[in-house]
Amino acid sequence: MRVRIDTNTLLRRLVDAETAQRGYLLTGRTEYLDPYRNADADVLRGLAEVREHFGLDPASQIALDELTRHARGRLAELATTIGMYESGDHLGWKGILVSGQGRVTMNAVRSSAQKLLDGQDRHIKAEQTIVYDVLDRGRSAVHITTLLALIWLIFFLRKNRALQRAMAAHAQDLQEQRDALERKVELRTAELRELNAHLQDVREVERAKLARLLHDELGALLTAAKLDLARLRRALPTAPADVMARLQHMGDAIDQGVMLKRHVIEDLSPSALHNLGLRAALEILVSEFRRNHQADVALDVEDVALSDSPRIAVYRLVQECLDNLQRHAAAAAARVIVRRAESQLLVQISDSGPGFDPAQVSPTSHGLRKLRHRIEALGGHLFVISAPGRGTEVEARLPLTAQSAIV
């Protein structure tokens, strides 16, 4: 656009100079010569500006030289006619005007200028072609890149879906393995509970057998010894004092053996528990504990129909807690509660002792752990609530069967 403007400006300056020359020749008025007087410098400056645009372009040098030659020639023609006019050679300047040489020169100037513009247009078109080619290549590169990105995205999405499916399958497999492991653990736990319950039942059966054996065999031996001792006393009414003292000592020893036998038998298998029921057995147990340890133990027991295993488990729980109270707690007061709570049997043994931290119980202490396993083997739960300085409460909950009822 600058080349076109400068070239048109150059042509306009020549036309202005030619117009000034015609006006001066027709009117003789010198004020028409002002554009002409500046034409030479303006045209030369315009030629320099046009040449500056094209620089050293060899394709445009010929057209630039032609434009410069014709423009200078036109300025020379204008100067010649004005000189003739001022010298009075009217026939000479009129002849030049009539000859049409000025029109030919101006056409040559316009033709040279058009050549420059056409060359510049061709150069612009060539540059535009290059730019368009670059843009086309850029668009192609963008399209190819976009296509590759779409292909990569599709590939990524497919891989991602495959990965998600693999992860889901892996998670499902892990879940199935975990479920299978949990089922095995539950089955093994149930088996261990049943085994524990069976072992407890076997233990109680063996204790009962041993108690019966002690009652029958040892009882018979002690009874026979006591009868023999009575016969000896009757047979020796006048025996020396030392003999009678020995016989008395032997009788006392036999009585102590009978008492020891009864204590061992009751400890192995309480006869009251099997003959009189849970309530009577607990009353006897608590009464003996009060008498032997001078402790205030409150008892609150309901008569509930229970099968052998739960009845024995409750009795052993109370017995173990009272033993722990005597060995560790040294409490002056305690409370034992056995009652029905909806569909469960509630057993609570609490004391006012110093208490302890259940989390700090030694791993070698098996008392509470044994009780918990025994209660859980029957489908129940055991809770130990204690803290230093706050006493201890042991609570067990056992499920009652449909046949269980309050007596």
C-alpha cells in the first residue's frame, strides 16, 4: 500500500506540474507556476521514496530506471515549453504541445509505474502464496496433530477402560477372596466355639465323674475307717489314756478327711447346682463366701429354667469373679445379679474394689479370657468395665432358648 501511494503521489506531482505548465501557457499568469517550481524537487524526492521501497530488488531496477528516465524527460519537456514561452517562441512551444510528445511521455511514466506496481503485486502474491502454503502446512500439521491426539485419546480411553475393568475384576476377585476368607474365619471360629463348648462340657462331665468317684470310693473308705474306729472304741473301754487319745486323733483326722472330700466334691461338681438349681447353688456359694471372707455380698437372683451348659457357665462365672474378688480386689462390698432381660439372661457381678485397666491385663492372665470364651461359646457376650479407683463390673449376656421361662 505504501508503494502504491508513493507511486500515485509521484504521478500526481507530474500531473500537477503539467497542469501548472498548461495554465501558465494559456493565461500567462505566473501564479500557476508554483506547483511547477516545486515539481523537480518533489518528483526527485518521490523517485527516491519509491526506490527506497524496492531497495536492491533486481527485478524492479529496470522499471525504476524507466520511471526515472521518463519522469525526468517529462520535467525537461515542461521546462523547454516554459522557456520557449518566456523567450517569445510561441510557435515552438505550441508545436511541442500539438505534437503530443507530452502525452506519450506521461503514458510511458504511467506504464513504468504500473510495471512497478504489477511487480509488487506479483511479489505480494508470491509472499501470500508462501504464507498460505505455510498456513496450509500449519493447518495440516494441526489437523494431523489433532487426529493423532484423538487417536491417542481413544487409545488412552480404551486402555483406561481396560484398566478400570481389570481393576474392577481385581477388586471383585479380592472381595471374593476376602469373603471366602471371612467365611472360613467365621466357620473356623464357629468350630472353635463348638469345640470350646464341647471341651467345657467334657470337662464338667469329667469333674462330675471324678466327684462321684470320690463320693463313692473315698466316701466308702472313710466310712469304713470311721466304723472300724467306733468298734475299736467299744472293744477297748478300759484302754490307756494315750491309746484313747490316739483313737480320738484318728477320728478327728477321718472327720477332716470327710470334710475335705465334701469340699473337693462340691468344688468339682456342686451337688446343689444339679439337685436344687442355679438360684440355690448361688445362694450357697455366696453364703460360704460371706462366711469365709467376711465380705458384704448382695445377691439378686431370679429362677430361670436353663439347660446344663448355660447353668454351669453362669455358676462358674460367678465363682470365678468371687475368687478374683478375694485374690485381687480386696473389696468390702459386692453385688451379684442374675435375671432375665427380654430374650437374654443378664449376669452382673460388681465390686467396690480398686479396679484396674483392662488394656493393661497381662497376656499370661487367662481368667477373664477363659470366661469370655466360655460365654461366647454359648452365643453370649462378656463385658468387663473397670478403671483404677472405680471398682470392677463384669457383665455377661446369654441368649435364652424358646423353652426358657421364669419359674
